Amino acid sequence: METNLNIVNAHLHRATVSLIDPTDHHYLLLAAEVDHAFFPVFLSSSPKKKKLISAAKEWCNQLVTEPGVASAVVFKARVIPPGRGKLLRERGLPSARYDLVLLIETETGSVLDKITNSSSYKDIANQIKGAGSKFYHTAATNVRRIGPVAHNRPGVFLFNYFFADDRAQNIDVWAYTAGWFQKETGLDNSTVLLPLGTNREYRLINHCRWERIRDILPDLLFKKTFRSFVLENFYANNVAPMPVLYVLA
């Protein structure tokens, strides 16, 4: 049992998460708010975003041919699902609504450093930054893992950006509640990213995949224990999740 947690509604804890060892791979995440949806659904992409996606995919396709690069993937947002923590409102914190994400995975940190020092990276990063009203980027490592996230076929992909007062508490409450997603949604994969460096806007970023939107969205909308167990335990530990669901671009 985690000792760092403030537990609420413990009687609803009916499944313990099954974890595997974290990978020693390194990650680079770039995210931007390019299109602004008035509703929590992104139905189409603007010409500006389409052009940016094309440039990003071209760069990623070139990147994966280089030694030591495990994957390079471009995502576009589809839905901002339920699950935004009420702590955001209480603290007056900005909410993550990134509709374009690039995720690069490398076998070593030196390969990642080579990428971030390249002129092609600086060019694509500047394009993304210039096109979005908000831009976020971070190097990261993997701190917890349910299983590898498959990027080689279509699906629905979650990036959940976590604000938290304490990183260790964020990790513990994620692990405490993650069994709910395995039991209720059939989740069999997840890579929890630990942002590096001095940028502490997000303590963790959880990344995972389902086959279809109906595998996850109805559970978030209609299962009461999502709020009474998952969200209430996040709130009790000063953690605010900001989930966005994506598809491959």
C-alpha cells in the first residue's frame, strides 16, 4: 500500500493495477494548441493545422530511419473527455487543450540529444510553436508502465497531462487508480512519462491506447465510480488530470 496517499472511498478500490518494469527508453513530446474548438470535439482541421501535420509527419518519417529511434508519431485531437479535475477551477489553472502532439521515442538519451540539437528539430519546433496559441515541449523518461503503447495501427490514444503539488504523490495516486481503467475499460497498455528539466507545468503525462472511442468514452461519461473513486482520489491528493483523446494524424 502506498504511504504517500490520502485515500477516499476506499471501498470502491476493487482492482489493483498490473504493472511491468518501465522501459529505459527516452522520449520527446511536443504539443500545441493550433485549432480552437468551442465544444469538446475536434471535427475537422484548419488548413494551417493540415499543413503543420504534413510537415510534422514528413519529419517523423525521416526520423524513424535513423539508428536508435524507436518511433516518431504525430497525433491529432478528437475529444476532450470528462475528467478535468476540479482543482483546476479552484486554483485558476490553465487547462491543457493540445490538439496536435508529436511523440518521439529513442533507445538512449544520447540519441534524443542528437535530435534536439539538430537543425531539422529546431525548424519543426519553431513551426509548431509559431502555429499554436500555446506550445509545450519536454524530454521525458518512463516512470510506470502497464504495457507498451502500439503506434503501428489506428486506435484512440490518451495523453493525460497532470498538474500536481507533489510528483511522488501524483505517481502513487495514478498507480492506485489505474486498476479502475484495467477493470472497467480493458486497458492493457500505458506509458507514464516523467517530464525532465525545470519545466514543471505537468508532473506526469500518461499515454495509453484503446482500439475504439467506445472502449473508453462511455465509461468516463456514465460510470459513477470514475468520479467517486478516480477523480475524488486525484482531488484528495492535490492532483488535477487534463485528458485529451487523439487519433493518429
